[in-house]
Amino acid sequence: MPGVEGFIYPNELELQWSVLIVLYPFITGLVAGAFILASLERVFNVEAVKPTYRLALLTALAFLLVAPLPLQLHLGHPERSLEMYLTPHTQSAMAMFGFVYLWYLMVVLVLEIWLDYRKDIVLKWRASTGVTKLVYGAMALWSDNISESALKLDDRIGRALTVIGIPSAFLLHGYVGFIFGSIKANPWWSTPLMPIVFLFSAIVSGIACILLLYFVTCWYRKVPVDMPCVDTIAKYLYYAFLVDFSLEMLDLIHRLYESDESFRALDFMVKTRLFTSQIVLQILLGTVVPLAILGVVQLVRFRHEVRRVLYVLAGSLTLMGIFAMRWNVVIGGQLFSKSFLGYTSYKMAFATKEGLLPAIVLMILPFVILWVLIRLLPPWGHEAGSARSHARG
Amino acid sequence: MNQDRRSFLGQTGKLLILTASAAVAWEHILAGRPEDAPNYTATDHWWGMAIDIEKCIGCGTCVRACKAENDVPHEDYMFRTWVERYVVDPADLDHPQVDSRNGGYDGFHEREVLDTRLKMFFVPKLCNHCAHSPCVQVCPVGATFESPDGVVLVDKTYCLGCRYCVQACPYGCRFIDPRTETVDKCSLCYHRITKGLTTACCETCPTGARTLADLKDPKDPIHAFLRDHKVQVLKPQMATGSKMYYNGLDGSVR
């Protein structure tokens, strides 16, 4: 059979999960990571990252809104997906997605953003006319109480929400890792490290994404980059990446040392079909190089311009590396036969339901949503964070 | 032919009665739902299968019968049951040579094994109807379920087509039917066994290599089969509670 090497079970020829399922953990990872970066400022009072606080929240929301779309497109019967809410099979890891997703979207993200922006929304409602007034009025839920005590209450609830939000973000992405890690039939996926590896790679990708978005927004708005802010973000990116890399290497070393029945098949796969995406893109270019860049920046004080270039380079390589990691998990986990005697290959289509084109559209869509969100709720300007600074007095 | 009125009427009567019975039986077989088998009590049965590797000749009749009986797509990568041929060096169980061209649908071309050390045998495969099915565990809506008589079934009107169960099956027994965009797999010919018939693959096997077994029936030959043979299930380390019992299963079989 074309694309097949060795022996695979006859039903294994077709890959079940396509590039869209690669996007799913990638996108939810960006959500979780962006939220955790935002909570650094809110809960742990890391003042330096304040310029990115609201941008990170809006980015998390934009990506979260898109997160279920690749899953919907992938389903054979998307019209039945509501059954996951109505008649969930409680033993299924996948059945819980809807609930974890809704909890995170509605309770954590939307509420936190609303509370943080409430004063801005009310002020815009008062200042605008016509349709704009109607939009902002609806967003304020027609409540214009921005008295000092009301804002203080907003701040208190918002803070509590962020405290709940951090474990929720961990839950969201740790859970995505569990979907893969709990499949005992697949040795490439089946490891208890999977949720924690997913979580740290999510934090890494989210921080890298916000770092890059911050550079882009500064360039677009023609404002100078706040260097202490990007230095701090880069520092956190470095630390999170170190943990992530250590975990992934732990997994690799453990597999190498144990060399169980699946090892030969997986080893062969990594050295052939996954060599470019795993060794070159994920480990070398996507991890070792950005880690080296970020490490050197911690040691040597380069000029601002040099640091900016290095951060953009490290951030871009990191995102590519994390995407490659998702690819290697999802696609890599389906390239070998469960008989461990052969391999199949993945042929990505272009303009089909699960092809490259919808994948590209789905990756552009969050940025379009973010652009709309930024127009509606500008994350910068003298108003930014004023509700809380006002409340804190 | 000499035929009086009496024998003509008699024969015609028999023909009419038999045709009517056949029509009723056929209707029941086509219906394929337990409620159409009023005399069948699911909790009285616990289905499995005995597979005797030493009897399998790799003719592929079971594969053809299954495809015909269950309207399985004719693509060469969609099977409810298939047959694998193993050629094994007994000193190197880790590297068996396996092939299953078109799932064994067309039988196997003769293969000359000159090296006398090598052994060759056929392994029929199908859904293991596990008592602790990993596929049932992961289905987000419960469209895949274990029936009270131990058969893993799919409700095609409920399946989302998320393919998580395909990933979770350690034996490669599931595929997506492109016509319905839902998952498909061996149903152990549920529409037949609930009518007192055996499965299509067991029915047509010329050597009796596969035998449907009701583990709750004390008179079922399965008990003697399990007692008298060294019996193994596929991938026992997966602890799925497989109910496909193989006699003569070689250690090289995956």
C-alpha cells in the first residue's frame, strides 16, 4: 500500500486525527499560557508585565473562542456535538471538554475581562452616541455604577477570579494533555507526564505569543517598547521553557532507558518520519536555540535594539517549536502501527474540510477576533488598569 | 411426472408454509434489533469466541462472509474481521514477517518458506468484545457501549464521529464508515446471535477455526475448549478483558 512500510493492521491505513487536531492543543495552549502571564501581574503583583496584562486577557479570549472550531470541523457529525453537554459519558476524558471549556470561557475569562474593563465600558457608554452607545450599554449590562465602592468590589471579585483562574487554566490544558496521555493503546501518548508537559509547553507558547504580540502592537501604535516589561516576560519565558524542556527530556530519557516493547518502533519513527519535525524543528530550532538565546540575554546585557531582535527571534522560534511539538504528538502518535511492526504516513490535503486551508483560516481567525476586541476594548492608554488603580487609591 | 391432486396440494401447502416461515425468519434477521427477538434475554448470555489458530487455513471466507453479511465497505482498509499471515523465526519472536493483503479477503497466495526453521500460521482477528473496553471508556457520548450480553456495539444514530475510540482500541478493530461518517466495527453479528444463529464468520469457516461461544451457557463447548487447551488472548498486558480466546497463539503475534 502507498505510504506504508512494514506491517500495519488493515484499519490503520487512514490517520484518524488530522492537522485540525494539531491546532486544538496548540490554540488551547496559547489560551492557558496567555492567561497565566496575565495572572502574574494580577495575583503575584509583577508590576513590570502590566503593559501586557489586558492584551494577554484579550488574546486568551480570542483564541479560546476559536478553540472548539477545529474540533467541530473534524467531527463526522458536528450537529450531534451538543450531546456532549446533554448526555455526557462521564468516564470519557473528551466528554468533559465542553464543561471545562465553558467554565473557563464564561466564569473565568469573560467575567474577569468584564470586571477589569467595566469602568472603561461605562465611560465609553456615557461618551458615545447611536449604535456605539447601544453596544457599550449592552456590554455594561446597562449598569453605570462606577462609584468608588463598586470599583473596589469589582477589583476584589476580579482578584478572586484570577486566583480561581490559575488552577482553571492548569485544568484546561492539563486536561488536553490527559486526552492523549490516558490512551493506553498508544505508547507514544500514554504517559502520566503528558498533562504536565502539555501544561508547561502551553505556558511557554502563551508567553511567547504575548511577547510577540506586544512587539507588534507597539510597532503598530508607534510607541516605544517598555524594555523592563519585555525583559521580565523573556525571563519568565526562559524559566518556564527550562521546566518544559527538562520534562520533555525526562520523558525521552525514560523511554530510552526503559526501551519497552514499543521502543524500537518509536525510535525508528523519530529517526525517519519525524526526524525533521521532532529533532530539527522541535528540539534543535524550537527549543535549544531559543533557550540559548534567552539564557545568553540573562547573562549578557545587550543594547536595547539587539535585545528586541533576540526576543522576537526567540519568541518566533519558540512558537514554531511548540507547534512542532503538538504536531509530533498528534500526527506522530498515529504514524506507527499498534502492532509495532510498521508505519503509515500522513498526507495533508489542501482545500478539504480537514486540509491545510481551513487550518490556516483557523489560525488567522483568532487574530481577527483579537483585532475586533482591541477596537472595542483598547488594552492601552491612560485608562488602562484605571479601575484597579482607582480602587486601590 | 405423475402427480395426483392429493400430493400436489400437499407439496404446495408445504412450500407455502416453508416460504412463509423463511420470510418471517429473514425479516427477523434483517431487523437486527434485540426487541425483534422476543425470546432472547440478553442477561442470559455472555458472548465470546474460540479461535483455533491451528485450524485456520487463511482462505479468507470469514472476511468475505463478514463483508457481505454486514455491508462492510469494500475498501482494502476497512474490515470488521481480517486474517493475518505470520512467518516467524522461533528464535526471534520480536521480528515476525506479517502480511494481510486486502485483509485476507482474497485468501493468501502460496508462500514458499525454504528455511525449515521458520513457522507459518494464520491469525484471524476481529473486535475482542472486551469486558473492560478502552473504546467504550473514551466515547464522549456513550454511543459505543457494552451490551448486557457482553457485546461491544455502536449506536450509529448517536456517534459523533470524533474517532477517539479508534485511537483507544489497542487491536486496530475500528474504522470510520465513509458513508455514515460514524465508527464501524464487528458487532459479533448481533442481529444473528440474538436469533439463535451463529456469526457469519463462524458459519462459513470451512475448518471450524472460529466458534461463537456463550460463556454463560454451561453446555457450550467453550468450557471444554478453555479447559483442554493452552488458551491466550491478544495483548494481555492491556488488561481489556478480551473475550476472543485463541488456541495456539504464538508469542510473536501482536
